[in-house]
Amino acid sequence: MAINLQKGQRIDLRKTGGSTLTEFCVGVNWGAIEKKAFFGLSKTATQVDLDLSCVMIDSGNNIADHLYSPQYRPEILAKFGLPAGKLLSKGNALRHSGDDRAGDSGGDDGLDNEVITVNLNAIEPNITQIFFFLNNAGPEDFSVIPYAKIRMYEGTPTSVKEVFASYNVAAEGQYAGKKALIMGKLYKKENEWKFNAIGDPTEDTFLGQTIQRIVKSYL
């Protein structure tokens, strides 16, 4: 049975049978904003462009690698001291599925909109933390996005075999004005990987601000 995570909860990556989860997907699923129109007889959908990203931190608390959209403009990233975006990490340990600029319309389709595939065995030994976060490229804030869910599962971006853990962020008033979300992190303790559900919304309007926040306040 999948673990339903709560904010701040930390878990081991051990499955029911005792084996350790080493190859899995970290996926995020979100919904487009739907409103009733024509006296409730139809619906209109506003696409939501969220970006799932991650940064990998080494034992010296430095950014050692990253995955975020290549669509971010390099000249703006450079202002934050960040390199261009990419979808594959060093050693092929992490792979990003690419941009989804719409979200689900008509309800949850059961698949994640953006997925990062993780192979813990291929991660460079100096990496000790991997932070996963969302940024909204559009004008909306998280208080009007109907749902955003992060989950860890065995399978592929297009086929879920077994869900290990999930963390749901529902549309709530506390997210008004918040356009980014630090969702969680993988971290290595005594050579064993664990996961922490962070779930902190921020007012960051650009990915570079979120990465700066992680480095300043979460390391």
C-alpha cells in the first residue's frame, strides 16, 4: 500500500518486502483550471504550465548538477549564476520527461504531467541531497490550481507499476500569491537514501529565485 505523506514527513525507501527502492520515478500531476460557463452547461479550461525541476547538492552544500527545462532563457539564468537547462543529469542518473504546458483537463488522467526518472545507483557518490520543486510559468498562483500531486513509483513516465509514496497539495487559501513550491527532497544519511516531504509554497516568480532560496534556507 502506498504511503500518503504529510508535510515534513520523512521516510525510508524500503518496500513492504524489505528491499530498497533504487530505480523509480518522481512525478508531478496537476490540473488545468476549469470554470463553468453558459449558466453551468459547459466548462472552460485554462491551461497551467508548471515546471518540475531538481537540483543536486554535494557534501559541501554546493550545487553539483541540475535538471530543469531548456526553455528557460540562458541570459536570465546567468543573472542567478545558473547554467542552461537540460533534461539529463551526469552519469544518466536522473532523466526529465520534458515540458507539459497544460495540465489535465476534464479530471485526473492517472498519469503524471512531468516525471523525473531516478537511478540511485548511478548518482555520483558526492551527491547527498536532491531537491524537487515546481515553478509556475503562467500568471496563476497555487490557490487556484485544483491539485498538484507528487508521487514516487516504480514504472515509467507512461506506465505506473506500483506507487510507493504520494503527497497531495490541494488548492487552499494559504497558497494565495504563491507561484512556486518546494515539494520534497531525497537525502543520503549514513549511505542510505531517504525522502522528506517539504511542501513549502513560496512567492518566487522565477526558477532562479527558488534555487537561491533552497541554497540559502534549506541546506
